[in-house]
Amino acid sequence: MTPLKLSPTSYLVLSLVARTGPCTPFDIKKHVDRSIGFFWSFPHSQIYAEPERLTEKKLLSGYQEPTGRRRRIYSITDLGRAKLDEWLSASSEDPTHELRDSGLLKLYFGSLAAPEDVTKMADNEKAAHQSRLDRYLTAHKSLSKLPDSDANELMVLEFGIKYESLAVEFWERVGERR
């Protein structure tokens, strides 16, 4: 029997279903939009397709509501929980720790653009990072007040705050350099 090969999206879906309990793909998408989407991006179509794929692999079980909107509700199986536990306890050997930032890509080729366009781009990038920083700070303030807030979620949010702070400073320097 071939070992189950799961993608990061597979583990994301398994983790959210394990954490939140029975849910629909739309519930998963809403949770991603409010949390993980800040640092892990992927097409939302994957969120909608992945639960059924995991059901075929017996990692999730699903049923359709008999009445009402007849949504499909998914729960994690014992096999799914075991696969999730295995993933959570394994070291991160993933060589794809990557930073994909279109602003950095544009800056890299900035010598092909007019200096004022690079300055404008730097101002736009700084504003975008400042906006995300403001959202992260607001979220951190709200989450840290909750008595049942998850320390790990807060740590990831703090990483995002540091990253966005650094990005704001970086783009400010780029804009001033021109």
C-alpha cells in the first residue's frame, strides 16, 4: 500500500476540522480568511475541494444535511487524527520556506523603471504593509484579552507583527533612497 501523500492544504483542512469540530468547506474558508490567510495563501478553490478528497482517503467523514441548505458537513476520523498527529510531531524538513512578495520582485527589476515609479511603488507597498500591521495589532489586542486565547496563535500573530513592522521600515527606506 502506498503511503498517503498530503499537501499543506490537506493538513490545514485536517487541523481546522480537528480544532473546530464538524464544519462545512465554507466554515473552513471563513476561518482561513480570519486567521491563517494572513500568512499562508492558496486558492480558495482548494479549500472547497480538499474535504472531499480527504473523505476519499478516509481522513475525514462527511454527511449531507437532510433538510435546509443540505450542506456537506465534515468531521475528522481516527485515521485523520493519527495522520495529523504524525504531521504535527514531525520536523519541518520542507525546503520550500519561501517568501513570495511581488513588491520585492518589482524592486529587484526597478532599474528598468523610472525612479518616480519605484518611489510610488515603495509608497504603495509601505501603505499595504502598514494596513496589515494595523490589522494584526488590532487582532492581537483583541485575542490577548480573551481568557481562552491560544498562545501558539498569538505567537504566529506576533511574528506577523514583527514581519510587517520590518516591511514598513524597509519600504520607507526604499522610498527615501530615491
